[in-house]
Amino acid sequence: MKRSRWSFDADEGKDSKNNKSERQKDVGGETKKTAEVGSDICNGGSQVVALEHPLVTGCRSVEAFDKISHIDEGTYGIVWKAKERKTGKIVALKQVKFDDGVSKKVGFPMAALREINVLLDLAHANIVRVSEMVMGGNASKIFMVMEYMECDLKQAVGDLTEVMTQGEVKGVLQQLCSAVSYMHSKFYFHRDLKTSNILVHKSGKVSICDFGLARKFDKPLRADYTQMVITLWYRPPELLLGETTYGPEVDMWSLGCIFAELLTLKVTFEGQGELDQLDKIFQLLGAPTEESWPGFTELPHAKTLSFKGHTKSRLREEIPSNSFSGKTYLNSTGFDLLANMLSCDPTKRITAKQALDHNWFVEAPVGTAVKWNFGTRGQGQ
């Protein structure tokens, strides 16, 4: 029997250590082995989704694509660079990952099905696009066909040898604000925005990806979300303090962290654990009080912690208003946007729509495309 070009042992590979994240934890009942659907797949349900789900029924075979190389492997899928045989178009194929012994005979992994549904419901230039689903030789070989992007923002920023210009930072952030504003207008929040979940094209375009933790949010906000979402360095203080009633404002904190990272080319709050993460945040922004953040002292973990030594914000010291040495700087208008994204009080945090309409994006210099100096993902022949 002829061996399929997609029957590589790596298809069933284990998560790489570098791509494992805290979202694997089964906290608050949100991380499950199989997908359950009710009226809204993104909010869970009670019925297991069988592999004969309409999303994959009648799909093309993955044999319509030639595998070029392995790109990446994360918690919920394995990504390949591939070429469509008929058109020669380069695409990324994300193979849905099934847990060993679970779901292959029962149904989709919940996170994978959630991501598929979210991406099929969203259509924005700066959100990675899924064009179709394709099937492999058996029921556990299911792939999302996605647009191919050269690398992620984490790698692209890491490869820079000098700071970005104000126009370049503005160009990237404006695209992200546009995507997040659109996503929130559709009542989705991402819950894991970070530089490694933003893909970069050589043209300067950026696209948000990895929607495995995305949810529909309600108005008024639900009070039963887990706080164990969002990679630690991009997690807002209210979640670190145990808040479970939250909404799209958590994405804006993460976006503020990314904004600062674009300016400094380093992670803004690089904590080694939740307590250290809070300490890093309050060292830079100043510890909150009941006056600056009403209700702060009522959060589950607030009463057991003390950050009295951190009395004032040092954010302006970290990102000055001008520079004569080539160091990152940000004018007063841009700093206002950053400070409002990084508001410890989530009720005072700027919304994505407000951020997109901020004066900083209107004033000179205009946003420009970055001339990235990155290696291409999956450079196989």
C-alpha cells in the first residue's frame, strides 16, 4: 500500500516544551477533552460533537496539498507549511490534535472545535483566515487550511537589531486594535493575546491567531469564568487577584503589554509566578489603593497581599518622552494611550474601539509597515 505523504509520525507528536502553556490546566472546568455544544459552541453545552460534524463532512482530502515542512507545534495543534497541488498556493495547515485514547472515537477536542467555530465566524484582515477544513486518511486527521504567514511577532521582534520607529510601532498596533475592536464587536474575547499569537507577513501585515481560549462574552458579564487564562506575562492584575467576572477589558491589558514590548523590544512584566507577576506590575505602575481602584480590596487574593512599597508609577521612566541616544521614546499622546491600556482598574481601561479612535493614530508620523528582518517559518523545499 502506498504511504500517504501526510502519514508522518510527527503528526502524532507531543507538545514541544517551549509551546506548552498554562491553559493546559483543568481549572474551573474549562479545559475538557471533548467538544460539547449547546446553543453556542463557544460557551459550552452538554452534547459531545461526533467526528461526523458538518464542519468536516464532505471536505476535500489533505492529499490535495504537498507538505513542505513543519512550522510549529502548540497545545492544540500542529502547523505545517504546504502547497496546494492544483494552484501552487502556499498555505499553512493546522492539524487538530487529539489526546491519546480520547476523542478519536468520540468527538472533537473542545478547544479545537471552539477555535474552528470562532475563526469561521470572524472575517477581518488582521485575524488569521481559515478557508476550509480538509481530512486525512482517517477520522483523527483533520486540518484547518489557513493563510501562510512568515513568522510570529515574538520572533520578528526578537530578530530586530534596533528599536522600531514611532511610525512602525503605530502601524503594528493600529492593525491589532482594528482586529480586537472587530472581535469585541462580535462579542468574542481572545483571552490569550501575546506576541507569539500574532503572525507577521513580510508585507508588514499582522494577524491574530490561536483562538483556542476565545469565548463569547455576555452583557452583563458572567461570573463563572476561570482566572487561569492568558499567558502569565500578559495577564491583567484583576485575574491574578482572583477575579472571575470579566470581559473584553482583559484583552486590552494584554494589548498594552504588547504595545510596550514593541517600544522596548523586551517583555514588560516578566514574572516567575503569579505573586512575582503582581509585584512586577505594581513596581512599574504603582500599587493600587481603594481610591485608585474602587473594589480592589474585595478581590479574593487582595487581602492577603501587601505592596505598600510601590507607591508611584515608573512607566514614564521606562518609556521617556524623547531620546537622544536611540532609546525608545513615546510622545505624550502615545503615552496616554499606553497608560490607559495598562490601567490596573479594569473599569478605567480603554476599549479597543476607543483605542482605535485615539488621537495618537491620527497625528504624525503616520503608521508605516515594518521592514522585518526575520527568517521564514518552515523553510523546507
